[in-house]
Amino acid sequence: MTRLPRLLLTPGEPAGVGPDLAVRIAQRAHDAEIVALADPQLLRQRAEQLGLPLQIKPVDYDTPPSPQRPGELRVDPITLACPAEAGRLDPANGPYVLATLDRAVDLCRAGRADALVTGPVHKAVINQAGVVFTGHTGYLAERCHSAAPVMMLATDDGSLRVTLATVHIPLSAVPGAINGADLAHTLDTIHAELARRFGIARPRILVAGLNPHAGENGYLGREDIDIIAPAIEAARGRGIDAVGPLPADTLFTRQRLAEADVVLAMYHDQGLPVIKHLGFSRTVNVSLGLPIVRTSVDHGTALDLAGTDQVDSGSLEAALKIAAQMVASSHGA
């Protein structure tokens, strides 16, 4: 019998669409216990603003998880620093956002919850609150005392997974950030985590080249010859099924992807536009290499949509689905 997971949900920035998404996913049943770490009053106010029913239920971490029923949401209460208004940022609530993450990490690491699903945060407002914050992934890695995690975006049906060798850095800094040691860590992490979290015993990894045509034998740059190809060869020597470097403009063809479990792109805008074009509302951000299961929506706070009926909960639904699948795989279900 498949184990029912307990999934923690941090709605993120209280002025954004995160609370709306929490209210919306509470409108239908789920084969999981979903626990929102949030201010109950914030959720009630947003539900009233949206005209949706919401019954706040307490959570008991000492009892087995039970499935969510329509119109109900279990909440682990964390109080806002000040009232939140949809669409209006307030740095005073920056510490509140981090408190929800801290609580979630502690619960997952203690084995009292199975996974963390994060809503969108606003980096600038957290920094304005006096906390140096570069994003969810770095913050969670620090809280978990983990080596650099690998960012992966995946469609909810598993038809495409894209990982990144570099993430949020300027394009001009990418060539200097590509090195053998980091590529080895990234390839090792992808290989191990797709086996552990997705049940793919020996994942095939297609590795994109950095330069056009993967450098065209050095004519368009030597990084592919001098750095990427040796890293791939070394990974193959460790039993990793990695192929490349491949020209990115033909790597994402249907025929190529049919042979692969995951793509490793060298930089953010090399890989992510492809997967977001394929299915923006059903794409999920997954952190590989953390000691906890963590997935996230693939969009931002959308302040202009908060409190309206224009919010699409598809990415959060997909994030919950993939988190549950990762939990099942991790437990050998």
C-alpha cells in the first residue's frame, strides 16, 4: 500500500499569489496531507477576497497523515509581523517568510514531514528587511548544511527534465564559471538523485555544449573541448551515462529527447526557455542534492494578480504531485 505523504507548503511572499494558491489547492481533495505554514488570518482573508470557502484545520505531527478534503486546509500557524495586503510589499514581513522556511526545514529533517513545496518569494523585499537572500535554493542549502544543490525544472508528466550547470549569474560570467570540478559535482548529483528520488536506476544525461555548435571543434570557443568534454569522459568512467557536449540548438529535438532522462544545460537561458515553452503552468522547480525533498512553483509572486480570480494554480498542483512521487520513490514505494 502506497504511503500517504505529508507535504509542507510555504506560500512565500504574503502580498503575492502564494496565499491565493494555498486557498485554491484547498478546494479539492488530495491523496496527501498538505500542511500550510502560514498565518491563518492571512489565508482566511485571501479566501474571503477570492470568494472561496476555507476551513482551517489543526495539524498533529504525531499522528499518521490523512488525505486533504475539499474546502479544508491544515495550517501550522506562523504569525505575520504586520497585516499583509494583496499586491503591496512590506519588508517587515521578510522575516516571516524565512520563519516559514526554517520551520519547514526543521520538520522535514526531523522526519515529521516528508517534503517541502515552496510558493514564490520576493528576493528584493527580503533583502530590504536586512537579510542577505539570493533565493530559496541557496537559503535551503545553507539551512541543511548541504553542498551546492542542482536546480532542475521538470514537467509534471516527466516528458522533459532540464538541469543547470550555472544558475542566476550574468551571461558574461558563464564561461568563467564552467569548470571541471563543478561539472563533476553536478553530474554526480544528477545521477544519484534521479536514481534516489525518481527511481531511474541509470539516468541518461544529455549535456549541452557552451558555445554554438558545441564550439565547432574549437573554432567557436574551446570550453567544450578543454573543460566540458573531459568532465563528461571522467563521469562516464564513474559509471554515469552522460553524452555530449551536444549543440544546444539540436539537443532539444524530439528524437534526441526520446533517448534521454534529463538534459544538463550550461546556463539559465539555454535550457529553461525550452521547458517553459513546453508547459509553463505545469513545470516544477526541483532541488537536487538536498537532504530533504523540495519542489517549487516555476513562477514569481505576480503581485498584480494577488487577490484576483486570474491566478493559475497549475504549477503548484504539479509541484505537489512531483513532491509526492519523489517521496514515494525515496521510500521505495
